[in-house]
Amino acid sequence: MHILHLTAHLGGGVGKAHAALRSAMPANIHQSYILLEKPLDRRYADEIIVGGGEVIVARDLTDVAERCAVADIVQFEFWNHPKLFECLAWTDFPPMRSVFWSHVSGLFKPVIAPGFLTAADRFVFTTPASLELGEGLAEPQASKLSSIGSGFGFQGRERPFANHPIVYLGTVDFIKMHPDFFDAVDALSHDVEVAIWGSYDADGAVAAKARAMRHPDRIRFMGQTIDPRAALLQSRIFFYPLQPDHYGTAENALIEAMSLGLVPVVLANPAECAIVEHGITGFVGQSIEQCTEILDRLLDAPGEVARIGANAAGMACERFTGERSAKAFVDLWSSLAGQPKHGHRFADITGRTPLDWYLATQFLPGEKIEMADASGKQSKGTLAHFKSAFPDDPCWI
């Protein structure tokens, strides 16, 4: 079987996931990856090539269409990237069998336009929490939906130690990190050091919130790490409170921490609740204040930390593996391979202009449109990102 993966790039989480999947694929699965932009970071692309995959940067949309024509299945690595939406809207796709693997949850912004759920031959989420988007769909449309994880734990268990009793690793920005993180640490009855791993702006809002704490000495910004395993193993508790409407799905850092035996403490958001079983493999707080209570109790209970950490490691190393997700994809592709190829008109869902494409990720049909300012920083999927990708398009006038 020849699977063509159509993706904006192979950086970050999507690249990491596919590098792990490629190494677990059986020999009879040939995978090509066509990139819609030149890679800035080739680390995962190179791992995929070493594992037998083929990585190509698309010359243009005609090149994309020609490669789709010869593939058995075309898998769209789906998230709100401007180049992906341009490809969906403007490529003259040949008859094909299509799979979408969504790397955004769709539960909050960026949304997933409902038309994609029914236009694709199979639509796969990276978290089971997103399956609720299919509620109300009639058969056979509902049966097209499934969930296959893209976050994988570390293999081989090691016992963490408490150089820093509590750790956070991930996006150090309030776009994802809960703004009351530092209030929770400030309110602890224990005077402990909390390590924060991830790149951050020393003059930004996160650093300012830390400086304003009553106990700013409790926070240690560690910066970016190229070895998350080593960083996580310095702690026993993984404190990971995220914004209630965050965009994450697979939550790699959470799964990696659990696979190493750290005890996760998270808020009751959909993606985290699909991973952490309260009181068994970690703890789910209903509020920041409850998270503080949980952290204080765990700091006084090393036996409970060891027990829950062992449960977390066992679950993560069983459920969240590249081998398990690779098998799930092979089964899904095999179920689709016998169906006839057919035409797809994604422009009916996306619209035809960059402004249409952006709005398709922000508003569901019938929702009131309130445009955000496009002058802000070009974070992925923002209006500024779409405008920078197509600066001369007349739709901005």
C-alpha cells in the first residue's frame, strides 16, 4: 500500500509523531510525505527518511495533484495552517481515497468545519475527546470518525527523583498555560522549587507574573531542552494546568511525563481528561485552588506519589505507543483500500480566499463574525499568520 501524507511541514508534534509511526510500520507500507513549505527543522524529516519514508517538498499544486493520483490513499495532516488551506481550496485533486488526521481538537478555536467530517472518507482525531463533534451525524457518516493517538511515551521506565519536586514542561505562554499557574504555586504550604521547562520571553507576561509572586524564589525557569526525558526525570510531580479552551490534543509532554512515572496534576479539560484517570494514573483538579490542595497533599505523601506514578507509567507505556497507533492506521487504511476512488471538492468547505480560509478555522456556520487584529505576532493559525502567508492577496483590502 502506498500512503501519501500531505502536510504543511514535519516540524513539532506532527513530525515527532510521524517519525515514531514510520519506525513502527510494517515493510509492506510505503509512505511518502509531501511538504507544502520548505522545512526549517529537518530533524524528524530525516528520521522518517532513515526509516524508509520518502520526503518531498511540493513544487506547486499541480505536483501535489499528480502525486495524489498515484497514491492508494492520501492522508491530510490537518490543522489550521494557511498553506494547507490553500492546497485544499486550489488543488485540482484527482479521484482519490482520503483520510484526515486532525492535529487540533476542534472543541475550541481553531474549529473544524463540519463539512470536513463528511467530505473525507475517514476522519481521524488525535484525542477521543473530539469524537463528540460527530454527535448527531447519521450513518454512514458517523462511522467515518475515529481516534488514533499521536502522543507517545518514552520506553523503558526509570524512577524519577526530586531535584525539583514539581515540574512543568511545554508551552510557556498563556496562550496555552493557565494564567493562574503561579497563583497555585504561591499558595502552596510547602516551600518548594518548581522547574519550568520551555522557551519563554523574559520580558513577557509569564515572566512578569512569576516576578509578581509573593514567593518568586519558588519558580526556576529552565529554558528550552533538547532532552525532555532528562529534564522530566529530575522531578516526581508533573503540574500541567492549561487554559480551558487550549488547542492541544495529544499532549506529548503529559504522556511523556507519565511514561517516566511522574504523577500528573491537571485541570479538567477535555484532552487531559481523556488521558489522566483521576486518583488512578494522576489527579484532575476542578479548579486551580484544588490543584494547590492536591500538590500539597502529594508533597506529604511519597508513597502515594510512587504508587500513582507506577500506575501512570504502566498505562502510558501500554496505551500511548507508536506501535499501537501504527497498527490502528494500517487497519484503517486496509479497510479503505478496497473502496473506489472518487472526486473531492474541498473549496466548497474552505472558500476561495485566505480570509475565507482563516474564517473557516474560527467560526462555525451561523456564528457572528468579529474580526481580530491582524497586526499581532504571527503565532500558528492566527490572522497575522494567514496574512503573512499571502500578503498580496486582494482579500485583505
